[in-house]
Amino acid sequence: MGLQIEEKNQVLYRRLNLFEIGLFFAGLALMIVGFFLLRKQYLADGYFSWGLLQGIFLWLILIVIVIIAAILENVKEELTVVIKEHITETKLLRQETTLLKDCIKRKR
């Protein structure tokens, strides 16, 4: 199971990790179970009560928390890629600097 990410003239493939898969199923279960529990509460009360309103807001907050967790996981993975690229670029800059120092020494 993999995910295809398209960037400028480049397609990256990455595998979904266990946390993302678990988060997907937890979010799906949260939405389905929450909807049925809120529907059950509405049918039991017969009207739009304060308890139902509180339940709806808590359910929406839980959904937002799951979405934020998914976004943070994605950001974490993107940052690891950026850090790896930064390390290689720093090594190249270090090599370039040493080569430039050698060139300056040779000219003197």
C-alpha cells in the first residue's frame, strides 16, 4: 500500500506507516460511531436539547483532533525529507568551501 505524491515534474512514492493506517480507521470509526450515538440521543430526546448540542460540539472537536494528528504526521515526514536534503547540501557546501580555499592558496 503506497501513496503517490506529485510535485513539480517529479512523482514521489512513499509507503503509509502503521500510525497513518490506524489513524484512518480510528477517524472512520469515530465518525460512524459518533453519528449513530448522536442520532440515538436525538431520537431518545425527540428534540434538539442542550445535551445533544454539547455532544455534537464534542464530536466535532474529536474529528478536528484526528485531522490535526494526520496533518502533524504528514508535516513530520516532510521535515525528515527536508532535513536529509539540508544535510547533503551542507556537505556539498563544505566540500565547495574547501575547494575554494585550496584554489586561493594555489593562486598565492
